[in-house]
Amino acid sequence: MKDPYSAIISPLRTEKGTKLLSFNKYLFYVNKKANKIEIREAIEEIYKVKVERVNTITVRGKKKRVRFVEGKTPDWKKAIVTLKQGEKIDIT
């Protein structure tokens, strides 16, 4: 992925993500095909910060049902990005 905006879709604003901010960790919704190296380079280029570590999680979609039709929400991928000491991202 050449374009950093194709690897990073959006920041995630969740209760768990808010708790992780005190540890200098940020949550991002990322492309399912993006690997840790591409995510690191994209974050460093977009936000102009130094990344210490990237952890990724593939979240499975949930089964949903509307009346008699069963379906499934899509799988998606999130990344927990740890920044180096003294670095900060303003996500608001």
C-alpha cells in the first residue's frame, strides 16, 4: 500500500481506547490487508510522530438476524499503536 490513507481508515473512539491513552497507546481502524510495517509508516507520515510498537487484531463479524434472514457483519481489523515517550496525537 503506497498511500498511507489507504492503510489507516480512521481512529477508533471507544471506552477501551480512552483508557489506553494514559499508556500512550492509540486505537485505529485499519485496512484488513495492511501489515504492521505499513501501519507504522502510515501513522508516522500522517501524524508526524515516532511509533514504538504496533499490535493488530482481526475482529470477527457478529451474526445478525433480521426477521427470518440470517447474516453476518463484516470482519475488520484494528491496530493498537504505541508511541515513543513524549510523543502525542491530537485525535479530537
